[in-house]
Amino acid sequence: MAFEKNAGASSRGAPARTPLPGGRFAGNGSLGGQLVKIALLGLFTALGVWAVLPLYVAGNWWGIGLVVAVVGLVYWVYLSKRTVPAKYLLPGVLFLAAFQVLPVLYTMSTSVTNLSDGHRGGKEQAIASIEAYSVTSAEGAEEYALTVATTGSPESGDLVFLLTDSEGRAYAGTEEGLTGIDGATVGPSGRVTEAFGYTILSPTEVNARSDELQEFAVPTGEGTGIRSSGLSTAFEGTATRVYDAGCDCVTDSETGVVYHADNERGAFYDEDGQRLAQGWQVNVGFENFAHFLFNPTFASSFFTILLWNIAFAFSVTFLVFVVGLAVALVLHTPKLRGRIAYRVLVVLPYAMSSLAMFLLWRDMFNTDFGLFNRILGLEVDWLGDPWTARAAVILANVWLGYPYMFLVATGALQAIPRELGQAAQIDGAGPWQSFRHVTLPLLMVAMTPILVSTFAFNFNNFNAVWLITSGGPFSPDNPTAGATDLLITYTYRLAFNEATAQYGYAAALSVMIFLIVSVMSVVSLGRSKALKEVD
Amino acid sequence: MAVQTPGAVRAPYKRTTGVRLSLWARRYGWRHVVMLAVVAFAVFPVLFVVSAALNPLGTLSSAQLWPTGASMENAVDLFTNTPFTTWYANSLFFAFANAAVTVLLSALAAYAFSRMRFRGRRVGLIGLLVIQMFPQFLAIVAIYLMFSTLGDYYPAVGFDTRWGLLLVYLGGALSINTWMMKGFFDTVPKELDESAQMDGASHAQVFFRIMVPLVTPVLAIVGLLVFIATINEFLLASVFLRDTDAKTLGLGLYQLVDSQRNANFGMFAVGAIMLSLPTLAVFWFLQRYITEGLTAGAVKG
């Protein structure tokens, strides 16, 4: 504030030129500073060149444009004299934009699609994969010796089949088709052992990509293609399922079933509603959201989880606050012996690794070997019953969380003058009254933002639940949503821990969590002055 | 209030031992009782993990609350049977690198927000708060899909690499921490840097020579918080690091007790202590900043 006033006063005098946005800083720094700047810019340029090369090889012009734009922006910001604030903000903002804002926007766009294991890529890919998958060998079909290779990196480059036919001629088969290659070295087993421009995959590398291999076929003509059988042979066969663009359908020549494309759901369906496994990604609008809000089974698990999620975050925040504040009050007396020792021991849980401690609590609750059952002589399945599991998760979190509150409350208590409490007591207030009406209100001024952020943190406290119960226990009639599941663990399981990855649903859930947290934060922060006083 | 009549002479009051004891009990005694209970609650899991680490049998079922023996067998097992040193190095790399770079990036931004007036400043500050409501790990699906593509172009930042995950972590560098820092920067008198400017210091010199030494407590505390958060991060790491050798110690420990909960518990306990050591050490060195730093941003808010 004061700064603004100063700037205003000086410019009112006689502005020789418009003031630079950053204020009245000296034009140039020291020579050393300039050298560091040049070195960093040089390093950044090198990074840009490194980033462009693979994009150029792949012919990704949009990517190149983006890299050039970012490098240009950096040059402009650090060479211009009128961009002083940007010089300080740009590094953090670039990371923020690339790895937080962009993923958030991407999540939002994914949430209105049906992206999942059966719905990746476009329709052409789905058709190619359906046809390739259905190739079966015909009588007396040509057999090839096979070597799996790639033109890119062994983990993710495009697959190439290096094939040798019975006469020893070598071919390279890609998704586009079969081409002959000259100068390939063919080993004694009849397989290609070396070919210029191709990286041959080792058996382990091939194994790692066996799923892709299953769906890979080299098209050789109308409805015919070469597929692998095992890791070292391939055969030419005909596809039993063939796509016909005229009727936009796939016909299975063996069973005679016709599968019609449903371009709204992104898959081929027959008359009975059976679908082919390979589908494609389509826009489904708000269907994913509706799925969680209105579909009876999913809506009931969604709202149960949401309710528990709020109860969990609230009770952990409340208990952590009460315990932390109580301990701080007990220790808030100067003459207590062993105060330092108490403080160190009480803060100990906070200084331990929370990840390891969650796992430790899980094992202490173990039915057969756990500490609690052995000490108490019980055989309770703590984590197997919904309510004891919930209590266990809350208990572990209170243990980990109260030291932080204790530290914050101690700091806040020390900032409150002791005379205030003493004055209240002289006026006849009891200790409880003076705490309730003098200390606590003052304390809450400092603690409210901390409580809000603790609530928000615990609302999405993935580790707390995943590491102790993994969301369980699960009831037999609803194996996807557990009793201690938070929305975030539920989302994680949908995306990464189910048999089929449901990215569309998971993204929609993420967006809903975002909306819930924003509403709660706006309500709670709107009442504090934090937002109004941004200066 | 009753006024003492000057004529009344009171016998010199002498406290008996019993009275003194009850006075002590009323003032301090109950505090000790409460604190002993709290300390017992705070310490017993830590005691258990230490005892399990020293337990020669190394199983969960044989571990007692109080150490029954002292053996290094679990530690030896952990070092020989698992890629412990690689895991540990990975954990420390992420924690230190992320803490250091985050503190730098966040302090730079906080300096601009605190000391300069520019267009979009208010929007930027509020935007930082808003983006906080969408925590990075909520976008995990998008990050996963993004890096599947990115890894094809740049294997150096793909899955199972240190740089890829570090980049993702750095996406969260500007966060609520920047607010906390800005609050602390605001408490440094503006006259200090203004007079330096008068003497011809550039903005970079003001930042590095004047501001940074004055705001060390908040830098230390943000570094500590980021360090703790990173070393305990599980979600993003579990999606990014799938290869055994690329895992962090936290992921490794999870895997260790996931498959063999009873038998590997001794090894897990050693690992848990090792994972806590860096945090304890950082805590120890930064303890004098902790109370000051934790409340600095809060009181302002």
C-alpha cells in the first residue's frame, strides 16, 4: 500500500517517462548478474533445441510451434526492461501452466468422453484392431519367421514385423503394409537378426508389449493380413471380421453376425446388444456425471462415499484441533518441569514419515498378527468391519495430525498477551470463562484459515485411507465402493486399479470433487477477510 | 473486594507439606498426568516400530511393544534382499530437488507479488488460491495420459524416470506456499529495499542480497513442508514409477508389506525408520523456525 502511494506521489511531480511496471529499479545489474543471465538463457535455448528434435522427426508441427513460442516468450521477458514482475513469475508460472493448469483442463475435457480401456483412439484404429484380431490362418497359408522390431524406442516405438518367407526373402511389415528390405542379415534359424534402421526387441521387451502384439497385424490385401503366432513365427490369414463402410458395420463371416456401429456410444453392437470389445473414443456429454448422480447403484455409492468423506474430514479436523489445542493449553505455563521434553515427544508423530506410519497403523490393526489384538487378547477384525475400520482410519489420522495443530496453537497462544486472561480473572471470570470468552476468540482468528486448509487437505487425504484400508471393507453386493472410500480413492480405483480403466468416469469424478471443494472453500473463505484484503 | 482492616494481625501463614503438595497438584500435577497420557499415545507406535526393527525374528506376530532383543538382521536383510539404496536415493532425490526448486520458484513469485504492482496481480493471487482447490493429483488421469504421449517423444521424462515425476511435482511449486511467503515478505519493511534501490541496487540484487536473508524462516518452513510432503507422496509416484528400480522408498515399503505382511515386517520397520530419519533431521535443524514460520502466513490470512 505504502509503495503504491509513494509511486503515485513521485509520478505526480514530473514524469519524465512512464514508470516501469516494477517500480524504480536500477536499469542494469552487476556484470556477474549479466553473465549468469546469458548463461541461463543459453542453457534454456539448448533445452529448446533438445525439445524440438524429436518433434521434428515425428513431424509434429504444433509441438514445434509451442516450443518456439515458449522459448520466444522467455527471451522477451528476460531481455525486455519493461517486464520486471514477469521475470520473477515466469519460471513458476510455466510449470504451473504445463503440469497443473493444462492437466486440469485436460481432465475437464476427458470427463465428457467415454475414454476407457475399450474406448481408446479413433474409429479407424478400432476397426483395424478388430480386423487384425480376427485373422485366422487358412489351410496352406504362407508362414514366416518373425523378428519383432521397432523404428522408435524399444518401449513405445511403432512395432515392425521383420519377416522371412520360406525362400529366405526378408520383408518389413508395418501397420501400412508389407515392403521388401535389402541388406538384412538373416540368422541360421531363418530369422532376421539385423536390419538397418530397425531396433530389434529382446524377448523381455517383446513380452512387455505382448498386448500390443496381439492386436498387431500387417495388412496384405482385402481382409487378409499377417499375424504373429508366438514370438518367432507369423502366418498370413484372412480376417473373419470385416468392416464395410457402406453399411458402417462389421460382419463376422464365421458366425454371420452383423455388428452395426453406434457412433454415439463408440462401439459396434449386434442386434442383441452384444458389443465388440474394441471401441473408440466419443463425446458423451454429461453422461458420466449423470451416471454418478442418477444411476441407482452408482448414485447410492457416490452419495454414501460423499457423506462419509465429509464426516471423515470434519471429524479428523475437529479431533485434531481439540487434541492439539488441549495439549498446547496444558503446556502453556512457563514453570512446568520437563516442558521441552514433553514438546519434543508430543511432536514426534509429525516428524515421522506419514506414509510409513499409515502402513504401521494398518499392521497394528491386523487381525492375526497385529499389536492391538495381541495386547488386548482379542481376535477382532478391526479393518473388516465398516465402523471399526472407519474409527481406525480416524484414530491413525488424529495421531498423525494433532502435532501440527499443537505447533500452530502454541504459536498462536504465545501471541496472545497473558494480561488479557489475567484481567478477565480479576474481573471475576473463572478459568473456563476467561478461556471461552477471551482466549478462544482471539485464537480462532489465527486458527480459522489453518482449520479450513486442514479440512480441505483431509477431504482429499488419499494416503490416509488407501494405505490403511485401500477403501475397504467392501460389501459383497457392491464390490466397487468400500466403507472407508473417499472420493479420491474411489476415483483412483476406477482409473488404475480395476480390471478395465475407466478414465472418463474417473475424470468426471475429479471434476465433481473439484466443484465440491470449491463450493466449500468459497463458503468458508468468503466469511474470512482473506479474499477481500488481497493487496 | 474486601479491604483488609489494618488492625487485624494474622498469624504468619506457614504451608504444610500437605498443602504444598495439593497446591502443586492443582497447578502442575494434573498437567503432568495429562502429558504422560498424551506422550504415551504419541510414542507407542514409534516405540513399536523401533522394537520391530530390532526384533531378531523379524515378523509382525513376534514383534513386541518393548524391544526384546537387539539384532541388525532386519537391516541386513533389507540391504541385501531389496534395492533399498536405490529406493532411498530416489526418495531423497525427489524430496531435496522438489523442496529446493519449489522454495526458489515460490520465493521469486512471492517477491513479485509482495513488492511490485502490475496488471493482473490481483487476478494472479486469487487464481493461485482457486487452482489450489483442484489439487494436482485430482488431475492424475490427465497427467497419466499426457505423459504417455510425452514419454514417446522424450524418453528422458517418461514413466519410470526421475525427471518426469519431478516435473509433475514442480507443477505444484506455486501454491498456497506462495501466499504464505508473500505474507511474510509483506512484514519486511519496504524502506529497506527502497533505500537499497536508491543506492543503485537492481531488483535482482534487492531480492538476493536484502530480501532472502530477511525471510529465511519462511523459506525454511516452506522447504520443510515440501520436503515432508514429497517424501510421503504416494499417489503420483505409484502411477509414475512402476519399475522396481525406479520406485521411491515409500512405494518399496508398500510393496514389501503388501505381499508378505507378517514375514517382512522387520524389514519394513527398518525402512520406516530410515524414511523418517531425513524428516527428523530436517526438523531438528529447522526447529527454531517452525513455530514462527507456521504461524506467519496464518496470522496474516
